[in-house]
Amino acid sequence: MKITEDFRKSMGWLHTWAGIAVSCFLFMVFWMGSLAVFDSEIDQWMKPELRAAPTEASASIDDIALPILQGEANESPRFFMTMPRHRRPFYSVGWVNGDGEFERVQINPQTGEKVTPTESFAGTSFFYPFHYSLHLPDGIGYWIVGFSSVAMLVLIVSGIFIHRKIIKDFFTFRPKKQLRRSTLDLHNLTSMIALPFHFIFPLTGLIIFFSIYLPWASAVPFQGDDQEKFAAMFGNAAVEASGDPAPEIASLQSYVDRAEAIWSVRNGEPAKVDLISIALANDANANITLRETFPSRAVSMSRNMTVFDAASGDIISDAPAGPGRKTHAWLSGLHFIQFNSWSLRWLYFIAGLSGCVMIASGLMFWMRARIRKGVIEPRSVRVVRGLSIGSISGIILSSGAYLVTNRIMPAQYEGYLGLDRAYSEVVIFYLVWIASFIHAAIRGKAAWREQAWAIAATALAAVALNWITTGDHPVTAAAQGLWQIASMDLVLIAGAFAAIYAARKLGAQQPETGTDKAAAGAAGAAEPAMADAAVPAE
Amino acid sequence: MDMIIATLWLALAFVLSLAGCAMLAMTQKPHWRAITDSKSNPPKTAIPGWLCIAAALVPCIIRDGISFAMLLWPLIFALAAFSIAMTLTYKPSLMRPFSALLRS
């Protein structure tokens, strides 16, 4: 097929308008996704009680689980337990308490002591779900993210067609050239060099939630029966309550040993149980499910699951993954990155931020191009700029404010107006975010610079407050082996410097009059605006 | 010790990608002239460049196995490509020794 000028033009149209439609959402998803890469580290930063250097557990599974199973969780219909792993050094145990509420404790694997962490949604329950659900009710967020992901795939394909000099400009960035040119260079550079990453992430994101986006394939064969569906797809075993009292579980370790033996043969390498869950724990038909959710040395996740009958100890279900599930496990595993590879983790983080720069520079190029067409700023530019500032520097700023709030609020804070501590933090996040949109609407172009200063201040305040409230400044943290804390502080400091650099460059910028000549005069000014987007203000 | 060897494999993959990207960049006239500060014509190093980038997959596989290598390799390439692009933008003369090596 020959690429005609006409075809290129229509691809250009598609790229422009699909980009304008979803860029703000895509930026949120990329930003939160980049933070979610380090969700457990953010958790430990925000819940200082959980800070611990990774160590081998000395308390056994039975030491931890049995007292709870026979004690406070005696009447609970459900029970689960996750094992300490390199990024989460504590046992986590959950059950339903007497009031019907779900209760969860963290247990130190060395001492067996229960730890009550600071109440916060932190990385794993705030930033991470934000990445795929935007925290919107009724699954609306999943559909917005899904739609944006499809649009992203469209944007990548159309972008390749409209890019005239892929080879020639591959390594090219010209900050000193005309503003529009350097913005476009940055957009091309960040999209092309990490192209496989930018393509595979929206794709695997869609694949992870295939049953939400394409429910019909499984709706027909299972007639909407989810239990049957999960049994067929993943080997879950559904049981019905008998009403008789539960059998006594003498040891969970014995089940763990049996499952690990089976899986190790199947995988051809040692396998470990990551999760134990007991369904109908207070009934004679109780079953125990053991799962290998996140192997540390494999990309594929959820490789093995075995279900035992608690009364007889027999295996109820143990379905090895078929080719379909294996493919799904590899593709979703590469998106989840729960395996143990620090080099990949950092590369994902950097690639995620490069995606942020790609989106932000794309939006800015559009605004530049629009301004050039008319002498005065069109209203469309003002609207898009307001939305862009709010969803780019605004979300970075509110993420920083979330961290600062977490350190300012006392750990025992009871909350206010019926909101508990964890929700109070979230409220601050949204208030700052909304304020950033209002600020952008009032201040226009100057809002970029002002929010960049605010980001720098917030990031530095977070580091200082972490030092004041916990005593762990980067040096002491590193000396204790708390590299997760030291790195996070250092990234915050680096982010603050990047924001200061961006703010200063923006301050030096000439007032924009809208003509091509003036834009050329303000050489290099797009770049700080973009650097703004790249600020990793965790 | 294991960690040092793993880091060395990673460094080798990065250096190979870096060399590959540098060779690819040098085939472009503006980059070549910026690096050498001369009016000479760029060398034909595209094929060795691609070979270097392909070769970077080998240390990735040795270090982490094929599954991880499929993720590591493109991301290391991205980092190398970005480093070369930034060098060409801000200090192309840094690449002059390498260009001299290719000319000889």
C-alpha cells in the first residue's frame, strides 16, 4: 500500500482529535501507573510502622495463622493470609469480625507481633486503583480507562503514519529551534524510543480486564454464572455451606508443603505459596485455596492454584493452566510487575514518565499549532490549556499534597465530619486537584509556572516532613537498609529540582503574542513546560 | 558476587545498545557533522548498529532468561536511545572518540 498524502492527512486528523479527546485521561493513567510501579514502597513511606528491611521470616505460617484462626477469626466465614515477600516484608492476615466487618492485620515475620499501621490508602489502595479505575463509581472509570487505552493504540498507529522522518529524526531533539519544533521533537522522541512499551501497556491493560470489556464471550456459555465461569477459567472451587461445625485445622504448613511440592514439579523450578484463603471457614465444607500469585522469578502471574477440602485434606481442584491462561498470565504479569527485578522496576518507572512527557508534549504541540493559526489566542486553546494544566501539573501537585497530608496528620487522627483518617487524606488530594483546575482557569498560561513552583515546594516539604516525623532522612534510611524510603526521598528531591528548573525556564519566557515570530523568539520555552510534566513528584 | 555479575551483564547490554544507537545516529548527516565538527559524509554504520542492538539481547537472556529479557531489552534500548539523543543535543563532541574509532 502506498501512503498517499490524502491518507496521511486523514491519519493526522485522527491523531489530533483522538489525542485531544483522551490525552487528559491518558496522562492521569500514565502518571498513576508510574507511581503504582512503586506502590508498596509508597505504602511503607506513608505507613512508617511497616518500614522494615526485607528479611527471612522466622515465625512460621502456623505460628501466625493458627492463633488467629482459633481465636478472633473463629466465627469468620472467610480467612486469608499473604506471605512476606521482598517488597512487603510483613504477613497480612484478614477475616470477618463479630460485627460483620472485614478486619486486616499486619504481622512482623520476625517477632510474630501484630503491627497497627497508620490508617491510609497509600500506594496500593489509592494510587494503584486510581491507575485503572480513576476511583469513579459503578465501573465508569474502567470504561474511561479502557476507551482511552483503545484510543492510545489508535494514536500510536496513526502517529507512525503521520511521522514523516522516523529514521532521520529518531535521535533528534532541538530545544533551541522554534518552540513548536522543539515541542514536536520531544513528542516524537519520547514516543518513538519507548514505542514497544507505549504499545504493550494499553494492550495488556485491556487484556487484564478482558472480562469487563468483552463480557459476552463468557456470558453465553456460563449464562452469567460467575462461580461456574471462574471454576472453568481458573479452577476455583465453589462449595455450599452444610451448616455443620467446621473441622479443626491443625496445620496450614502441611497444605503449603503439599502444594509447593506439586507446583515445583509442574513449573520445573521451586514454587512458593503466596496466598492462603479459606472459604466457609466456619463450616464443615470449608475449603482451603493456595495460590502462587506472583512468582518472584517469572513474568507470568497466577500460575498455580490448588484447592483442598479442609475436613479430609483431599485435593478438590488443581487445574494446570492451559495455553490460553498461560498467555494471559504472561501478558498480565508483565503489566503487574510483581516479580523481583529492581532493574525492570526502575526502567518501567522511567518509561512511564516518558509516556507522561509524550502526552504532555503532544497536547502542547496542539496548542502551539492552534495559536499560530490565529493572532489572538482562540478559546479552544484556553479551554484545552486549562484542562491540561489541571490534569498534568494539577495531578502531580495533588499527589504531592497527598504525601504531605499523610505526614502532617497525626497517626492517631480520628478524622473529621465522619470521615476517618484515610478518607481525610483523599479529600485533601481532591481539594488540591480541583483547586489546580480553578487556578488554571483564572491564571491561564502563568499557571504552569506557578504550579511548577508549588510542586517543587510540596516535594521538598514531603521529604522534610518524613524526616521530622520518622527520623528517617535518606542517609539514615539507607544505613538501616531501608532503600525503599531513601530512594523515594531522593526521587522526590530530584522531582523538586526538575520542577524548579521548569518554573525558572517558564519565568524567563517571553509573553506570548501568538505570531510565529514571537513563538520563535521564545525559543526553548516549550521544553521546561514539558519537563514540568516529567517531574516525578511521587 | 552474583549481584556484581548480574550488574555487569546489565551494563554490557546497555553499552551494546548505546554503541548501536550511536552508530545508527551517525548515519544521519546532521548528527555526524555535529559530532565530528566537519563537513565529511557520514559512515555507513547502520547494519553494525542494528547488530549491536540485537546483540544486547544476549546478555539480557543470560542474566534473566528469555521471559524477562523480552522486557529488559526494549527498555534498555529506550534508555540508550534517550541517552544518545540527549548527548547529540547538548554535547555531541562527547561522541567524537567513538566516531574516530569507527573511521579508523
